[in-house]
Amino acid sequence: MVTNITNFGRSGLADWLIQRVTAVIMLAYTLFLLGFFLMNGDLDFVTWKLLFQGTAMRIFSLLALLSIAAHAWIGLWTVATDYIKPTGLRVAFHLVVILALFAYVVWGVQVLWGA
């Protein structure tokens, strides 16, 4: 049995809701980018740069990035608790996932808001 220590006291309902909300945000972001690509057939660097210079697009991209991280964390936590039975190995896996997701989020923020 998995104890609450590995899931920080969240309930299954909260995880389920976060998974669904983040999936909707990722879908909206994907559909927006797909529509942008279809509307701009001759996409060049200037058009792409202008899209991401807007504050609204940066916020939307950051929201999508945070959604990906939250979605991945819950999914990988679920898989790890289901299939990695030794506690030490599971905790090590969780630490690796946390560090990787943190690094990706920090890197994404630097890309979006950096110079």
C-alpha cells in the first residue's frame, strides 16, 4: 500500500481534476498553435518572434508549460506507485522526475521571459 508520504496528502479526486484541467489547457494551446500554423503558411522567424513577444502569448505558453509539468508529475507518480514497489527505488524515481520537471520549467521560463 502506498502511504500519503509520497503523494503529499492529495486526494485522488484532486489529482483527477488537475489531470483534466491541464489536459484542456494543453489541448487549447495545441489547437491555437495549429490554427496559427494553418493561418500563416509562409511562417518565418519574424512572424514567430512577433507571436511570442506578446505578453498574452507568453502567459499562455507559461500556463501550458506549467500544465505539462503538473500533468507529467501526476501521471508519472501514478505509474511509479503502481509499478515500482520498492520504496527506495520509487522515492529515487520521484526525485529524478521532480528535478527534471523543475529544470524544464526553469528553462522554459528563461526562454519565454529571458532577453
